[in-house]
Amino acid sequence: MSPELRRGLAALLAGTAASLAALLATTAMRARACADAGGEWMEGVRRCAMPGGAAEPSMSRSALVGALVGLATLVTLWRTYTFFAARRASGGR
């Protein structure tokens, strides 16, 4: 496998894993905020159903935390890949 293809696949896998981690963190925080506000989290549609038609709680913080989790995951995976790629290129074990 060529180094360019290997690098492209690593970037694709790291980006996909980071996106999934961000989505998971955001969804978990939104579900927790909904439950704390007295609502019911509807998993299938990822929405908060508040009793009596009350307004949904603010979800801006969960989006920020999700983005930070995704970024941390991406950086960690990319640095891991570059470590092993450099070690392979130098012929070290």
C-alpha cells in the first residue's frame, strides 16, 4: 500500500471517528440536559419533549463540548498515526 493511500485512509478513519465521538458526546449531553429540565428524551428523533409544551432547554453548551471532544479525538488519533508512520519510515520497532 502506498504511503499516500495509507495517509488518506488514516485521515478518513480519524475524521470519521472524531465525528462519531462528537455526535455521541453532544447527544449524551443533550439527553442529560433534557432529563434535568424534567423533559423526556426521544432517542429516535433526538429531541426533548417537555411536559405542557414548555420550551426546550438550551443546547448550545452541548454543541461546544461535542466539538471539543471531536477535536481532541481527531488530534489524538492523528498524532498516534504520525508516530507510527514515522517509526515505520525510520525502520525502528
